[in-house]
Amino acid sequence: MEKILVIGAGTMGSGIAHVFAMSGFNTTIVDISEMQLQKAKSTIEKNLDRQIAKGTLTNEMKSETMERLTFEMNLEEVAHHSDLIIEAATEQFELKSKIFNTLSNMTASNVILATNTSSISITKLASHVKNPERVIGMHFMNPVPIMQLLEVIRDIIQAMKFVPRLWI
């Protein structure tokens, strides 16, 4: 896994991208707003500067992290080159299901599609995807660069296919 795509440049999306880029992954943030992308870039830089001030990061590490980040408005341009796609858009089922349906049609069947939702059913989102077994929830805690906790959720319908039946 080399290329990470984060959809949504808000608080959670920028934090998720920050952590992946800092961990050595080439990471792209996609958003429909150029202004939001610029805000995300600024926020990430400020958070990295805060880590430098605390002594947990060097200037070189900040430069390397920023070099691994790209900011894009065209989802189609980057989605088909990604290994893991994490959706962190607004908590609206219609929007998220549309994103997942679009991703399903433009990515290979082995690309992992994740959502950062904390309130929408993973099963419902997976129903909008070809190969729904590749859909997972990756619920990051806020603020992402500080909280070292990640909840990973499988679609219960797909997960049950792998659980052996118990006979009594």
C-alpha cells in the first residue's frame, strides 16, 4: 500500500491526511473547494509546526511530510491510482452513498474503500459499491494527529460470510 486518498479537506480529512503523510505514505486530499484545500494545507502546516515546537518533530520531518501531500479537486484524476481511499465528507448519507457509488465505478475491485463516519451504517454504504466486501469503517478520533486511536468496522453482512456456522 503506497497511495492514500482522503476525500474531504475538513477537520477530520486534513487530520487523517496529516497522519498518513507523516507515516510515510503519499497522500492526496480531494475536496470540491479550493479554499477548503488551502485551509487544510495551512492547518496541517500549523499542526506540524506545533509538533516541532514540542520537540516531537524536526523541520526535516515536516518538509518530508509536506512533500508527500498533494491537494486536488478532481476525484477522478487520483482515485484510480489509489490503494486506500478514506471518505471524510460531511455526515450526510446521500452525499456519502454518492461518493461510494462513484468510487465503485472508477476504482479496481481490490482498492479498500473506507469511511470515517461515526453515525451512518457501513452496511448501507457498502450496498452502493460493487464488491461491498472491500468497504470498511475507519473511525478516527479527533484531533487525529494527537489521538492514537482508530476504530475499524467491517460491514456486518460481509463479515458474517466469513464466520463459520455453529451447530448446536
